[in-house]
Amino acid sequence: MNKLDLNGRVAIVTGGARGIGYATAARMLASGATVALWDIDAARLDEAAGALAASGTVSTHVVELTDEACVTATTQATAQAHGKIDILVNNAGITGGNGRLWELDTATWRRVVDVNLVGPFLACKAVVPHLLRNGWGRIVNVASIAGKEGNANASHYSASKAGLIGLTKSLGKELATSNILVNAITPAAAKTEIFSQMKQEHIDFMLSKIPMNRFLQVEEVAALIGWLSSEDCAFTTGAVFDISGGRAVY
Ligand SMILES: NC(=O)c1ccc[n+]([C@@H]2O[C@H](COP(=O)([O-])OP(=O)(O)OC[C@H]3O[C@@H](n4cnc5c(N)ncnc54)[C@H](O)[C@@H]3O)[C@@H](O)[C@H]2O)c1
């Protein structure tokens, strides 16, 4: 593992109780950051905090990311607990299952957009004023290759992630002279518990599209998020970083 310098930084990782968010928290702690894990799952948050406690300072916050009042209160609680906020990783997400657009339930479609796109909007809205006061900040939005290409049988998920890419480009420009960089990443499939929300044929389809012919490891995503959260990432904002094992050529 290469050394990243996140010493003295305070990072929020949404969806940090498991999967990519948990791996990101572990990598950030190993790099010297203090980490606030935000998640809707209280039991898994406790488990994660217990497992990470020996690696550094971790706080846990039960939050429903689609609820603006809850996100605002959790932002205040995080800033109070750690004195400031430097980094926001918008990682929490859901797939909403698989099916052709005209077969998908409308409430499910809306929920996917709510969690995957409105959630990051609310988190950015609450956290950006803290970063502006700081005079430094990094925001990393976890989108998906599905947002770039549009996966069949995942129109809700693909549209929500494409929206998150658009949000990243806009906010990156709005903050470009503020020392706050906003970037997105577009991973291909990583074998986490999110797979339980998808049909096996969809998982097989995703693997078949990856030239490296394997799934992404969560530690590999965490490394990219860690670097994008650091001072070493200095002249890139509003950008989209591919991590798809060769699937995307742009
Ligand atoms: N695993 C993959 O194949 C893959 C590929 C591309 C992008 N992604 C994206 O990476 C991110 C993390 O995925 P993962 O594979 O670690 O998934 P995961 O299901 O293992 O973890 C997601 C976490 O988000 C939390 N969460 C969900 N809804 C929430 C809400 N409303 N409020 C607060 N927390 C909520 C869950 O409790 C969970 O801990 C997601 O945005 C996902 O879309 C994943």
C-alpha cells in the first residue's frame, strides 16, 4: 500500500458501514485521517466502528441521506465532534433491482434517484459551507460505469449515476477558485453486498464487459478515493475518474 498523506484531515464517508465505504474509511484511517462513518444501518455502523477503532479516530452517525433535516443535523454533529470537516465522500447507494424500464416500479425508480442523487446533493449542500469556512476541501462522488454507458435493465441506477456525474461537473466549477475540488469516480462491478440487490444474469453481464475479466477489489477503489481526497490531487476538479478494468475508454 502506498502512503497517502491525510494527516489532520476529517473525512465523512457515507455508506461507510460496509463495502466500498468501509474500505475507504480503513484506507483513510491508515493515511492519518479522522473518519465519520455515515450510514442508515446502525448495527453495521457499530460493527464497522469496532473493527476500525484500533486504526484511529472514528465516529458513527446514523443518517437517512434523503432526509434534509437529518443530513443537516448530522453535518453539525460531525463538525462538533471533530472540530471541522475537510473531506466528503458521497458513497452510499442502492441499485433498485433489475428490470426493463417499463417494468420497473415507479416508487423504486424514484427511491434510487433519491438515494443516489438527491442524497449527495443534500450532503454537499450541508457540508460545502464548512469546507468554504475551512478554505480547503475535497469531495469525491461515487458514481458508476453505468452512469457513463447506461446499463440495460438498470435505467434508474444508470440515470441516477449520470446525474451524479453532472452534479460533480457543476459543483466543481462553482468551487474551482475555493481550494475545494469535486471529482467523481466510475467503478465497474465490485463484489460487495450490493450484489444481493441484482439478478445473477446482470452480475454476469457486468463481468463480461470488463476486459480485465475480474471484479474490482474494494481496496482498489479506496486507493483512488484516498488520492482524490488528498493534497496530491491539486489541479483536477469536476472530473470523472475511470476505474472499470478497461471497460470505459474515455
Ligand atoms: N459494488 C459495485 O459493483 C459498485 C460498482 C459501481 C459503483 N458502486 C457504487 O459504490 C457505492 C458503494 O457500493 P457498495 O458496493 O459498497 O454497496 P453496499 O450495499 O455494500 O453499501 C452501501 C451502503 O450504503 C448505505 N445506505 C444505503 N442507502 C442509504 C441511505 N438512504 N442513507 C444512508 N446510508 C445508506 C447502506 O446501508 C450500505 O452500508 C454505491 O454508491 C454504489 O452504487 C458500486
